[in-house]
Amino acid sequence: MEIEIENRKENKLLEREEIYFKVKYDGATPSRKKIREQLKGMGLNGFIVIDYVQPIFGVREAKAYAKVYPSEKKAREIEPDYIIKRNIGGKEGGKEEGEEKGEENE
């Protein structure tokens, strides 16, 4: 997998860095987790939230958009819950869901 950054800008108002990039890959479209790990390997520090990954028809490439926050707390203040869930694998609200399931089983 290869990542090519197309545009990178700092959004001071929301305290984040916004990155538009292309992902070139073999096989299936890579997961958000793999893309996030690759971006960290490129030197991006902070909490990375991948907003979207859009495969390009007929080519093994995808256009993507990510936001880099200084901390997870700051990201949770700004980003919708469903975006956070997509990026951290459903940890957000895990206690509430577990409690509800526990109540149903009793």
C-alpha cells in the first residue's frame, strides 16, 4: 500500500490538520486501521480520524480524507459519534451497549 498526500492544511479554528490523499493498493481496499497505521508511519502525530475512503472505479486506488487532532478528547468534541465508532472499532458507547445486552439476558 502506498499513500500519496495531495493536499494538507491546518484548520486552526477546529485545532486539527486536514489531509486529502490517494491510497494505491493491491487486492481489496485497505481498512481504515491499516491506512491509519501507514499515516502514523509517515510521521503524523495525534489522533487520526479517517472521514472517508472512496475507491476509484477500474483502478486500484482510492481517494481519502483524514483529520489529525491533538488528542482523542478533542476529536470526540467535534466529530459525530458514528465517525468515531468507524475509526476506533465501536469502543465509543461500549459500556452502554454492554449494559443493555446484559439487561436483556437477565
